[in-house]
Amino acid sequence: MASQTGLSDTSAEAAAVQNECYRRMTVSQRMELTRSLIRATFAQSVRAIEDAYPEMTARDRKLMLIELNYGRALAAAVRARMP
């Protein structure tokens, strides 16, 4: 989708086509697209942490993922309940 600021690498014509495609999607199709993008973004976050901190345990990587995505307070609460 073209940016309101004009800083997009998508041409106006391509953005118009893309927007029309979105308009034609059913609510179910838009929700599935959203879920798919969320899953892909989450998977990229997991891989980035694994790549950046290969020495971390799986437990610590999960806690880091929670902290980065949901905040320090939630990560601390989860950490306190982990064995």
C-alpha cells in the first residue's frame, strides 16, 4: 500500500490495484491474510533471536521473545512462574 508520506517504493498505480484487491476480499480472507502476516512476523522474531543469541537456552530465548513483543512486566511475571 502506498504511504501517505510518499516514502513508499510502490507506485500509485500498483497501490491502487493492491487496494482494489483488498476491497474485493471477504472479511474471512482479510482475517486469514492478517493471521498469516502475524505468524510470519512471529517466526522471523524467533529466528532473529536464535541467530543473535545462539548461546541462550530455549527458555531464555522464549523469555526474550515475550519481553520484546509484550513487555518487560509480562516477561518477569512469566519468569516468576517458570520452574
